[in-house]
Amino acid sequence: MNYQLLTFISGIAILIILHEFGHFLAAKLLKVDVEEFGIGFPPRIIKLFSAGGTDFTLNWIPLGGFVRIKGENDPDVPGGLAAASPWVRFAVISAGPTTNILIGIILSVLVFYQAGEPIPNRVKVLGIAPDSPAAQAGLQTGDIILEVQGQKVDSVDKLHDLIYQRLGEPTTLVYERDGHNLSTTLTPRNPPPPDQGAIGILMGVDTKPTTVIKAIPRGLKASFNYVVMLFSLPKMLLSNQIAPEMARPVGYKGMYDIYQQVADPFSFFAMITMSLGVLNLFPIPALDGGRLFFTSIEIITHRRLPPKYENAINTVGFVLLLALLVYINIMDFVSPVKLPF
């Protein structure tokens, strides 16, 4: 197993385990019994130890973990989750997604700290598509684009406009690398391929070192905007504000394909954990959001849906969700994910 695949599997597993740890911690704090906290998915390898009435276990399938809360679906089990008040159930169920979103915020702050403070008037090459005009011309990730055909570049939009004014025409670029100014000539593709830009680069702004204090508000803002965008996706899709392929769900292979193409693993895992948190808040049966939906109705109306009906809805939802996941993972092989350049 190569290092990149190992870090991907480990990162995804850790995010799922932390999601379950959020449920576990909330249940413990609110005096709800937890029977098992599992690292990995069954079958079980070994029981590691027991503490506070909870068995901590190691299991064979290393793609996450689980928490088995006492009486999760049976209100007749004393000390269990279903027997607790709706507010307690709401807190325990929402703790998992909330944990994922909080982890995403921490990772976002770390990303901005590592990336540094932006220098708006310096445009940097963040990525290059293989066999693109930029790659053939010798451009490299980290180069600073200074001029296009003699015209100064001082923003990402300016670079984009100058390139697209010269589609199909040989174009001279002046760029900075390791403190030296260099030049090269390339021809922007006309028309550009659908999954890349005219010259095949991912553009961004140059940065300088920053502090954690300065990175915190930027990380918070980026996280907030990303979460808002995720919640807005259904509306944006229905109103054609975003193309369906841009909001395409991906499975494990799709996520790994994206992971191989991104420059910063922390940024990738920040988006994945926030996506996991937000998705679990959607009112979909079998997900945390579905359970929160039923609990919210109980809190508002002071009437509880009979557990047998709620469990039946969640079971059907789980089967449909499982079928959807199988389809999504198959599509990852049929139509591999490619990031736009």
C-alpha cells in the first residue's frame, strides 16, 4: 500500500471515528449508557478494554468506527437513548455532525496558517494539468505570473482575461521563479477543453508568512461560507445556479481521486469533514438529520412518533441509502472525478 493511499484511508477513518466520539462524549456527559465504542467496523478482532460500562473494541474493517448506545431505538430500555428526554436525544444525535464541523474549522485555520497571508497583486500557479500548454512551456507550481504579452498581471481575473484574449495565438509569459524573472511562450487552447482552462493552470494569489491569530478569522469565514454553500446546494441545483456535475456526490474512490489531485491534504480533509457533518444534518432517514427531524417534531408538538414507525422509516431509509452509496461508488469507476484547471 503506497503512502498516499495509507494517509487517505487513515484520514477518512479518523474523521469517522471523531464523528462517533462526538456522539460518545455527549452520551456520557448526559448520563446515557454507551455499550461499545468500536475502532473499525465489525467483525471484531479484540476487546481492548472496558471503562465506565463501555467496551472499547478493535474491528477488522479499517474505514472508521462506531458507537453502540444502549437502547438507541427502544424507549423501554432504562438508561438508554430512546428512553431519554427529547432534548437529551437531540444533543447526543447532533454531537457527531457538530464535531465534524468543528474539526473542519480547526483544519481550515491550520490551512490558512500554513498557506500564509495573501498578497493580492501577485498571481501564483497553484497547479498544472498534465500535457497542458503550461506544462509543455515549462511552467511549474509556485511560479508567479508577472506579464502576459507585455501586459502586467496584478490579479487572477486579469491573468484570466489576458489569456482568453489570445486563444489560439502564441503568447509570451514572464514569470518569477526563485527570485529570477524568466519568460516562455505558449499557445492558449481554442477552444479550451471542458475540464481545464485555456493553458491548464490552477491560479491563486501569492502569500507571505502569517500568525495563528490572523489565520483564525479567515478559517472561520471560509468554514462558514463552505457550510452555507453545502446547505444551499439543493436550492442551487433546482434553480440551475450550478451544474449537476459540479455537485456530483462521490464515494471512496472518487474522494481518493480528488485527494491525489489536491496540493494540501489538510484542505481536503477540512472539506470532507464539514461535508460529512452537514450531510448528516440533512433530514434524511437513517442519518443523524433524520433522527433530529423526528426529535425536533417531538420537541415542538410534545408528541412522539411511535418508535416502531420511526424505526421502520429509518430501516427503509438505510436500505435506500445503501443502494445509493453502491451506485455512487460504481460511478466513481465508470466516470472518474477530475478537478478543473
